[in-house]
Amino acid sequence: MKTLVTWLIAVPAGIVVVLFALANRTPVVVSFDPFTPGAPALAVGPAPRIVVMFAVLMVGFILGAVAAYASGDAVRKRAAARKKEIRQLRRDVAAAKTTARAEGGPATGETLPALRTQ
């Protein structure tokens, strides 16, 4: 089923991309000089319009990915801190169980809910 859905989406999308590329083959010059449009100092090209469009899309995708990664930094730090805290709490529980067994007390957590075994 997953393969069928992939084919139903990927093949038409690929056909649209190919048709779009064929329709936009005209060469263009990308200029970064707004003052002298006739003879720009900073210009790239001529290149096919589709190449320029895909390059812009790729740059936008990469910048978006970098921004998404950077915005998740606080979440990753909180997750790491919580993992560290969980490891410490598990060590504390294990130590409490060991101490309870050594003292002859209830090691199954009859008195402490945190020590209950499941």
C-alpha cells in the first residue's frame, strides 16, 4: 500500500517537475547590482531559469533547516538535562534498594512508592 501511494504521488510530481523544467529553459542573468542594470558589476549567468529557481529553492531549504535546528537548541538542552536527572534518580533508587536489603528492611518498596518493583 505504501509503495502504491508513493507511486501515485512521486510519478505525477516528477512529471510536473520535468514539464516545469522544460518550460523554463530560457537563459537569465542574476544581477546583484541595482544601480547599473545594463552592465551589472555583480552578476551570475546566463543560466537556465530552472537552474536559478532550483538553486534559490535549495538555498531556502538549507537556511530553513539551519533555522529549525538552531531553534531546537533549548529543547535539546532540556532533554539532555532530564536524561541526566533520570540516570541520577535511577542510581539513587538502586542504592536505596541495596541499602534496604542490607538493613533487612523491605526491599520491594512496601514502604516507599518509588521503590516498588513492577
